[in-house]
Amino acid sequence: MDKRGHRVLFWVLPLICLFTGCVRAPGPMLPAQDSLPAARFFEDLDAAVEQAGVRDAGAVPVAGFPYLRADRFLAAMAPGLLDGRRKDAWTRALEAADRAARRREIANLPPAVLSDPALGISRWGLASPEELLDAAAGHARALSAHDRSTPDFVESVAEAVRIPDEYRTAMRIMGLYPVAVVPVSIVTEQVQQRFAGWHREPWDRIETRGRLSWFSPVPSAPATMDDIRRIHGPDRRDALGVPRLDAAEADALVRRFAPVIVQDDAGEYDRWGRVAWGRDGPRVDGRAPVLYHYISHAFFKSAPILQINYTLWYPARKGPGAPRIEHGILDGLTIRVSLDTAGSPFMVDVMNNCGCYHFFVPQQRRVLEILPQPGALSPFVPRWLPERFPEERLLLRVNSGWHQVVHLGTVSAAAGPTGFYGLLPYEALESLPRPDGTSENLFDPEGIAKGSERIEPYLFFSMGIPRVGSMRQRGHHAIRLVGRAHFDDPSLFDKTFRFK
């Protein structure tokens, strides 16, 4: 090929990648898998899910293995699978991830899909979501048994696991990223200076636009630190080194670290609460304050750890305190508490649910150095974790309209009359009841919260994040405009800090 041909390919291939979304073609099934009824069942089920637009984007299907899904943590585990116990534990975790996603997808399928003669799923004669879910579980067991009997099964799975990047290199090429990144870097540093100023201010000198409303978790008997250390004992870890939690232990852990939220309430858009479907799309009921929660996993000095994630949702980003270009329906915050290998919290990090304005709050005595990030701005650490945490409950003060955390302390640092909020599993967002008795995922198959579009893609196209500014599902948060980083990158902390 001549030089001109190479130049054409240089521009055409990124464009193809951009407009096709860099979708990876389905991988080949293992020998004889395609002749099994179970394989045909999953082909029909996946076709129905795609046709109905109910694909759940929380975990990524493993090409060629329709009963497996992965996330970044499980994908990062693949290179270390050296013995049979670890291999088995890893593939079982992939199976569990698929079962959870299938449960949500099947719950969200419109009832008419099961009997639609135009779709192959109708040939299986399944009359209800419950029957479909049972059938999916049975066929998954059949395929798993078949595949595990073949040589190099785990190696084939590991080769097939691919987690898509939330950034698009083609968009950065087309948007002249090296040029556009200069003003974006300047603005980002200015915003970070403003955030840092808030966190240096005394509590009573921070601007208030409305009235401060206090919310604490409903009183309960949460886990003690001794309980948490026991959960993290060597006898409670699986073959991958991950602490095993039963439902009661997970619930106690969530309640133990649930924060106090102090909200500057200047209008309806500041009243966070339960998400529900209205006639015109998602809405937030501020009369029912709720934090949604889920547990994730990461690495601390290369060892697996637990993380407790709390998300809250607002009706909108709006008002004089929020930049005009960011106004829009739905807004939210995610607060993440990360525990070390002994169960002690060493890091809190916070972001808006679009992935924007992410910052770290580490325990100062743990950090030896904040590492420079090649091609990116320095990690943003506006303050250290309060010394009284976790003995005292974490407290976050959130400003009006923009919904940024302007103060992070503990409950003893300030006091006020409090209301209470409830706790719901994050999974509830991924299968929300509709007024007609059906259910629907808050997020579309690309992991974007429905109805949350902004005008920011027109301004920040060059940063390479599709639909930047929209609220996103777990597993889909790009947290840097300059450089690349994902909120669910399990090595995020080890890449950002050198720990003592």
C-alpha cells in the first residue's frame, strides 16, 4: 500500500470505530457448543433482549460464552489465574455476574416479547418472566458443564474477556485533542482551586443559598469494626482473596458507613430521593430521601479489597449555583468508601453521577506520595480523611443546584436537626417499576441514564467521552476530561498513590 493509502486508513479506521462504537464481534463458541439447545436458547434470548432494547450495561458479555459477563475487576484478575481453585472461583464469579444481569433484563422485557412469533424466543413456550429466568439458569448450567469439559476452557474465557474503554480515540483525533486539551486543562485547574477553597473554609463560612437540611440513615444496629475485621479474616476469603459476604453482612456493612448528608436546599431541584418512572420519563421524589448502594471490589497494594458505594439522585441540575451548560434533568452524587485488607477505611472518593468532578480523600498517614499522571492533570486531593472517621459517622455538605461536596467531616464537626433517609440496593435502579406494572431500566444499553442528556457533548467532544455530561450507570464513569481514568478501574488507587 502506498503512503496515500496509509493516510486514508489513518483517518478512515478511527471513523469506522467511532460510528460503530468499536463493538467487538462475537467470539467463536467452543467446539460443538453451537449444536446444543442451550446455545440456541441464548441466541434467541439475546435477540429478544436486543430487539426490546433492554440490554443491561452493568457488566460486559464475554464473547462466545453467553452465560458469562465481566467487569473491570474480574478482567484484571485474569492474568493471575495460576491454579485450579482460582480458575474455578473466577469463572463462577463471571457466571454470577451474568445471572444478575439476566435477572434484570428478563424482568424488563415487555410481556408481549415472549409470545411474539417474529422472535425466536417464542418457540420455547415460556409464558412468564419467572419461567424464562428458570430456563436461562438451566441452559447456563448445561453450557457451563459442556465448556468446562473442554481443554483450555479458562484460557479461552480469559482471552475473550474485553472491557470497552469509555473514551474514544477517534473522537480525540477528530476533535484535535492536543489543542483542545489546553483550555480544558486551564478551566479544570480553576475549578479545582475553587473546590479546594471550599474544603479549606470553616463550616460556618461556606455560602448557603437556601436552608441546610440534614439527613442521617435510619437508625439500626450496624456492624462494629470488630465485625468488619472478622469479615476480612483469612478464613472468610475465597480463592481469589475476596472477602465473602452473606446478605446480612453486606447490609450491616452498608449501614456502618452510610454518611450524613447536609443539603443546601434552595429549590425542588435540591431535594434528592427515590427514582421512579413518570409519564414523561424518570423523576425523583424528594419526599422520600433514599441512598442507593452497591459493593464493588478493587486493589490496595495489589490485594483485593471491598468498596461500599452510595449514590443519591436529584430531579435536576439547575439554579444559579450550577453552570448553565450543565443544566438538565437528573443529577446525582456517588460517595465511595474503600476498606483496606483488614477492613479499615483508608479512602473516600466522590464524583457526580456523570463521572465529573471526581476527587480523592485519602487517610493522610497511609499516603507516602501522590503520583504524577502522564498526560493528565495531577490527582485532585482537596483534603485528608478526618481522623475521627470511622469512629464518628462521615458527614458531607452539598451545595445547591450544582450539587458539589463543599465540606467533608464527621458528625461531631457540626450539628443540626436531622431527618432520615432509606437505603435501597442500586439494582433497584436497573429494574424500576412503571405505572402499568412493567419495569424498565433507568439506564439505556450504553449505560446512560435516560433523559439526562446535556449540551456538553457539543463543547467537550474533543475529550473523547461519548455523551459527556449525561448521568451514567455503574461501570461507565470516565472521571477525567484530561487523560484517561475510570471510576471502576480496580487499580485506580495504586496508580494514583504510593502507600506507606
